[in-house]
Amino acid sequence: MATLSQVQARISEACTLTAHTVDEVSLIAVSKTKPNEQILNLYNEGQRIFGENKLQELEVKSPALPADIEWHYIGKVQRNKIRKIIQYSNWIHGVDSEKLLLAIDRVAGEEEKKPNLFLQVNIDQEESKGGFIKEDLQEIAEQALSLAHINIVGLMCIPSPQENAELVRPSFKALSGLRRKLELELDISLPFLSMGMSADYHIAVEEGATHVRVGSALFGARNYTV
Ligand SMILES: *Cc1c(COP(=O)(O)O)cnc(C)c1O
């Protein structure tokens, strides 16, 4: 486990190798399974961005915690839960199908919202994982840009786990390249890249991540049995 300032320092150090300054990188403290008390500890140290992956946790935590927390939804989105998810979170990281994209746009329109979405890319082409394949990205991004009630802000990936964090670097590089390619092909600005977790966030930042999702390094290991 590391302290908030240690994680921030590591992000800052990684930024020296990039065009980003440290305040251009958002640290998402992934608080899934963790109690409000621990979230408040980080809040009191200045942390304002937190990530959850289950609606049932988000809808309990969000109303009980300070209103200036920016909640990011990083889990799989079930279509019947969209309305509630966008009620609590203006940032959705795991948009992984065309159906979901269209459904979010429709519900957001009804709710008069315009959530920020990341398109999830199945960067290592794993059968077990969701996300768009790179061949489909241009078409899906074009479609997403035509929708009025969502804001496509970037790409997200969850690379396959590796023994050595350095081995994840090619996947981060690949996502970064895909973003640049889309920007050129579609003549758009796609400002954000959501990549990097506790074991490899420093490498992700070196490769251009603007949003790192860090859980266990800040909160300790998760216990799913309680
Ligand atoms: C849980 C989770 C994280 C955080 O993982 P750690 O290894 O604990 O940092 C990041 N991204 C997603 C999508 C997650 O579900």
C-alpha cells in the first residue's frame, strides 16, 4: 500500500517523460468494496475523484459522502441500470458495445444529461474480455460522435494481467496509438486515455494516460468475502 502523496509523486515523476503536466492526469481512487470511512480519509487528504464498478455500491455511497466528489463508473454497464448510473456518475469508462452506446444516449436524452464516455478497447484481443476491437473503432467512434446526449472523451483499456508491469507497456502504447489514429482519421480531438491500475499506473502515465484507476495501492487489498 502507498499513501496518496506517494502515488501522486509517482504520477508526477512519470509525467516528466511525457507532454503532460501532473494536473492533466486524473487519479481515480477506486474505492469498490471499501467503506465510506476509508473514502473519507482520502477525501480529507484532498482526493476528489473516486471510482466504483457496481451500481449497488455507488447508490449507497454517493448520497452519504460529500457532494463535491466526482464519481467515475468503471464497471460493466448493464443496460437496465443506465438511468441510475448516470444519476450518480457523469463518467462511464466501460462502454463496450454499440447497443450500450445507443442505450446510454437514449436514456441520457430522457434524463437531460450528457455523460462523458470512454470507449473500451479490447486491446489484447482476449476472448474473455469486453470492448471494441481496433478494426471497429473508427466506425463506432463516428457513430458515437453523431449522438446528441453523450460526450465521447476517449479510450479505455484493461490489458491482460502480466507478472511484470513493464510487459503491459505495449498495450498502453497501442491504445495511445489508436487514439492518435482516430483523431487523425476523424479530424477530432479525443482528449483522454483511461489506462493503468495499481501495478502499472506509472507506466500508463509514461505512455500518455490521462486517467489512471488505482484501487488496492491506495486502499489495500480487497476482500470480496465480507
Ligand atoms: C478494480 C478496478 C481497478 C483498480 O484495480 P487495482 O489493481 O486495485 O488498482 C481499475 N480498473 C477497473 C476497471 C477495475 O475494475
